[in-house]
Amino acid sequence: MSIDEFDELKRKAKGSTQTQEISCATKIVVAMGTCGIAAGAREVMSAIVDEVSKRNLKDVSISQIGCIGMCEQEPIIQVIRPGQPKVTYGYVTPEIARTIIDQHVIGGRIFSDCVVSIE
């Protein structure tokens, strides 16, 4: 994925979630530090944006952060649902990201195979 393609993906994600940010029920945060990008975070972000869009999930926001200090676990995403602890997932692939959306974001069940921490 080129920088231009990533910027376009970012614009699409921002446009689809911008008005939902205040009242969204679930937040997905993708770690996009250099270590994450090198490990495949761009592809994971793309899969998340695609899956949220395909499923027309209006109550989900997607954002990015820099390195969170767990480089060996990259790519990393966090899922934050109201009334539940923040769950950090590691070694996330695009396929795993789709599973997390299905099981955790939609189904409310933590996908235990890739959990790094629960806060």
C-alpha cells in the first residue's frame, strides 16, 4: 500500500466516522507507529475500515495512535465498548481483525486468541 493509498483510506475512515465520534458505542484504535506499520498495521486498518463499512456499523469509530510500547506484539488494535474493559489485541492480521469485529465489536465476546491485555 502506497502512502497515497493510505492517505485515501484514512480520509474515507475519517469521513465515515467523524460525525459518530461523540456518540459512538464502540471505538477501535489501531496502533500506527513505525513498528506497527512495518508489521502490517496499514493492511489491518484497511480490513477494519472495509469490514465496518460492509456491515454498515454506524455506532463504531475507528482511529489511530502511535506506538504504545509493545512493539513485539504488533500489529495491535484496541477495542473499547461502553461498560466493558478496554481490550488490546496483538499479532492482528486482516483476517483476525475481521474476526474481532464479528465476535467482539458485534457479538460482544472477547476474541481470546489474540488478547494482550484487558484493562
